[in-house]
Amino acid sequence: MSISKAALGVAAAMTLVGAQPAVAGEALFGYVYTTDVMPKGKYEVEQWITDREGQAKGRFHDVLMRSEVEYGVTDNFQVSGYLNYSYLNASGNSVAGTTEGLDIPADHDPAKPYRKFRYDGVSAEAVWRVLSPYKDPIGLAFYVEPEIGPRENAVEVKILAQKNYLDDRLVLAANLWTEVEKEKVEGEGWEKASVWELDLGASYRFRPNWSAGLEFRNHNEYTGWTLDHSNQEHTAFFFGPTLHYGGERWFVTATALYQLHAKAYSDDQRAQIAHGRVYGDEHTTWDGLRLKIGRTFQ
Amino acid sequence: MRSRLLWLAAAPVALVATSAMAKVYLGVEQAQALAFPGASFAPAFRPLNDAQVAEIQRLSGVHVLSRDLKAWRVSTGGWFIADQVVGKHEFITFSVAIDRTGAVKDVEILEYRESYGDQVRNSAWRAQFVGKRNGAKLRLDDDIKNISGATLSSRHVTDGVKRLLATHAVVLASDVR
């Protein structure tokens, strides 16, 4: 599947959206989660397209796609299932100018470009909301997401908080999360890693259906499964705008996060730093450009 | 490649042309006839001044969304007010009928365009407002039952009724002919 075909697919989807008598939905942010969940018995289908764009040099387009179904088990408990797949197109992307690093198999010849469409795995998600931002002082929810795939198995746990102002038109959201993962390294077996991250978002509904805002991520990567600083590989900061359209049945959210700065804590990671940003196996300059399209069903 | 990505990011703009079609459940005249059968209605629209807005907000604790008050004087006594509150994505248009003593006679949802939460149209839920006066608590999970799964709409409509009762007290109650 080429990028142009993916773009055409999105264009077709957008044309269908335009053909609907009305539009609707959720996911106010590209990366930050709010505490909103599906009402009991309702479900929603979402398609995510995330381009992790640009590394230290050359060409790097890592287009991750996620097809999701969300279902409201109760008014405060939601479950989801994801299918994850991606298209990677890279050439001379690393700090050294070779084709290697993020999502590129270790056995690939670094002197040659890499281009592949692949299946990444399936994941599930459960969100339990304990406080609603519409009637309690804050919104509070807990999130868990196990993922199983041929190259990575992981469990992600998040605390989601939300505070609304101005008749709920201004939404502030914060997520604190951690992930433990086992990543397959060609020829070396499975490698343990862990992450903690703080995500912040602010979005304002500036006219009916339309919200615009900003998102911030601080991502921290560790070797092994303990979040001890002696095991920390790097910390990286991302920031960018987000635009959301939500109508009666459809929503679209577009977010562009730019890697502002990173700091490496090991020689191996320091070798992956260029222009103050960390690349290697973990990040891109635009990390990332995300489009979410969703449709709700009764 | 970059131009294509920018195109993807800009795709939501294409949705501007697809604004939702309003679900109009009741027209103003229909809602008036339901609240005050056989009465006639004289428009008494007026702008709210700064002092009135401040007093309404003080009494109700609710932000005044619009300074344009759309009120009708009822021939048999009382007032009919049409207004809007913020919904999940769009405004919810509703009306409050207030009898000659200042008590809520009827609340109707005129337009609702959200994917969920239209249970606020349920007559049993709206009936909770009947008889409420300015100064009533009008608080979810207190004197007004919350609708689980429609909390935002429930709260905003409840706040809207509270605000219009304060508006009646500040602006309309003294306007006696």
C-alpha cells in the first residue's frame, strides 16, 4: 500500500463524510485522552492514521494505522479493540546516514532503502471512569491497554484527569501513564523496556462543532521493567496543535506534534541525538502527525 | 510526501461544508401552545444590560450565554422564553414557560443535534422542573435527577432553566401590564 493510496482512502472517507446529512463524535485530542466514555450500549468505530515523520537524515515515513471499535459496557466503563498495521518507508534516516532504527528490522541492509507494509498486532483497551467532569469537581478515569504482536507485547496503564471550564467548552486534560513491554530484537530475542509519560492537553470549542487546542508530551524510556533513573535511556518533549470537528455522527481530529528537545542518559542513546532531538529506535522529528476519524452508532 | 501529509492534516477543513442538519423537535409556536393552550403570545424581546447580566449570574451562578432575551408575554399571564445552552458539539435550543406566579410550567427541548444524550427530551425528566422557582437548588443528583450517559446535556439544561428563572426574576417579573 503506497502513501498515495492511503491518502486516496482518506479522501474517499472524507467524501463519504460529506455525503452524510449530519456529523458527530469524540476524541478531542490526537494523543491526550479525556475521561469521556461511550454511553451504555453505544459503539463507535475509529480509524487512526499516524505518520511518525522524519529522523536525523534522509527519508523516514512511518505510517501507523489503527482500526478501532469502542463499546460502552456501562455509562462509565468502555472497552475497545484495535487492529494495528503500518507502512514504513525509510532511506538513510539514521544519525549516521544509514537506513536503520525505528521499526526497521535489525537484519535489514543499512545501505539499502527500506519499504514495507506490515501487520503490527492487536490490542484491547478498557476505560473506567470514576468521576465525571460534568458533575464532579474533576473527571477521573483509569485506562489499561494490553497489546500482543509479532514484534512487541506490552501493557499500558494510564490515569486520566480532566477539568472543564466555560460551560465545558474549555477542556484541560492530563494523562500520566506507564508501559512495560517486551520487544523482539532480531538475533537477540526479546528485550524488556518500560516507559512513563506525562501528556497534557488544552482544547477550546471556538464555534459549534469545532475545537482547537495544544498538546504536550514528555516521554521517558527505560531499559528493563523498573523506572529507575540509572536505567533511563532518554527523555523527550513534544508539542503541537490539535484541531477537532465533532458532529452528530462523525468526528475528525488532526494533531501535529513536534519533538522540541530530548536528553539522552546513555552513550548508546547519545549517539542517536541530532539537532537536540533523539531518534534511533524511538522517535521522529514529527512524532507524530495524527488523524482520527470516527463514527458513532446507536 | 510532506505536501500529502499537510493535505491529510487539513482534511477536517473539508467538513466545514457538512455542518449538521438541525433536529428540530418543536417549533416555538408548538411549544407555546403546549405550555399555554389557547393563549396568545406577544414578543417582548430585549437586550440584557450589564447590570442585569451581573445580577442574573449572581442569582443563578450560571454564565449568561447571550444578552438577547427572547421572551413572549402570555395573554393569560406568565412568560414564555426560548434560549440555548451549550451541548456536546452544538447548542441545545430549549424553552421555559413560567406561570404568572413565577413557577416553571413547562420545559421543552426544541432542537437537539448531538449523537447521545437526547434523553433530556424525556417528559418525565423535564417534569422535574415544573413548579421550580427562582432560588430553587436546581442541581443534578439533588433536586434534579441526572441522566446517566447524558450528564452534560442534563447539567446544561438544568443550568439553563436556573438561569432563565433568574432572568425572569431580574428582568420580567417587574414588567407587569
